Amino acid sequence: MNTPIALLLSQKGSSVFSVPAIATVADAVNIMNLHKVGAVIVTQAGELVGIFTERDVLTRVVAAGRSPDTTAVADVMTHNPVTISPHATVSEVMSVITDRRCRHLPVLEEGSRTVLGLVSIGDVLRWLVDAHRAEAEHLRQYIHGEYSVT
């Protein structure tokens, strides 16, 4: 649980899908569907200005009766999203996800608005399941005398 999120990112890959702030909601949703992701980073001049998520589509576009073809992402995105450092631990990220009710967290380079990656609640859960599986296997080997200390 003290594993830095940078390690999780290195295993998952740091591909981040983004759209410019002037893109339409329809453009952003097409990118999300194409890549099967629940969020895209919104950038301006190469820096993070927001995040656009499935929740934003539902609450700020569909429920508000806005047209996806004419509404700019900048008008309906989440401004100033919660972000994390690559040095944040998995445990800290789980707390942020729970306390702030975020499903996606941009990972920013220290002291800048440059995005290094995007971590989702699914990524964290996958990492936890893999870590628990590995621990269970080590314990099984130890109990059955198959465990070797190297």
C-alpha cells in the first residue's frame, strides 16, 4: 500500500487521451468511446485545465439538455480537477478517491501542470487484486514448504 503511484503507472502505461478546451462534447465522447475510457484530460497550450468524464456528460450535458454537437468541453468539464503526484502512494490515492469521490485522477509532474498519466479507480483496484493474489500465492508456497528465501 506504500507503493508509489508512479510504479502503477509504469505497469499500466502512461497513455493519456486528451482534447483541447475548444473541442465539442461530441468530439470528446467520440475519443472516450474509441479508446474505451471514462475520462479525457482537457488541455490548453499543452497544460491541464480540466477533466471531462462520463459523469460530466450525464449531469452537465444530457440532464441540462445541451447539444453535444455545439457545446464546448470547456463549458461543461470539471475545472481544477483533483490531481496527484507520482510520489503519492496507492493508499493515499485510495483515500483521495474515497474522500473526494473521484473516479479519475491526473498524475502531474512535480511543480507543473504537465500530465504524466491518469489513474482510475479501476487501475487501483486491479493493482490491489494483483498484489493480494501475489501475497496469497507466497503464503500458499510458504505453508506447503515450497517457499525459498533468495
